[in-house]
Amino acid sequence: MQKTTNKPTLLPRMYCSIFGHDYKITKRVTYHVKEYTCSHCKKQLTTNSNGELVELTPKYKEINAILERVHNSKVERLKEKPVLSSIC
């Protein structure tokens, strides 16, 4: 039985070091926070609190999960709230 690892092979790493990463959005956490993955070497990034791209560590995965839960509950709560018309 062969072990699988998350480390990219030499060819994708070389491609990215020469031509740069090709990041695709893999998850929309909120309107401003997203998670990205390189389509070649599978490197994962996310947006931090300053809007910069940082490596997606377990700490950031946990933060993003909490942010997503809070964001989704807020969106659902706003959908259920009746629209009040202003009386002039």
C-alpha cells in the first residue's frame, strides 16, 4: 500500500517557481475573505485581516470556519427580517 502525501512533486513546484502560481478561489468565506489554491502545486492561501494573502494554516482554517458561520447566520437573519417601508 502506498502512502499519499500533500507535498507537490518536483515538476509542479518547478513550474510555479518559474512561471508563478495559478491561484483559483476554492472557498468564499465572506464577501471579503476567500481561500485560494494553486492549480499546479496545490499551495493554499487565504486573506488575512489586513487583506493580504497568507498561507492557509490550521489557525487560519479555524478562523475562516468561525467567520463563515457568523457570516452565514447574519445573512440568514437579514433575509428573514421583514423590510419596513418608510412612512413620510
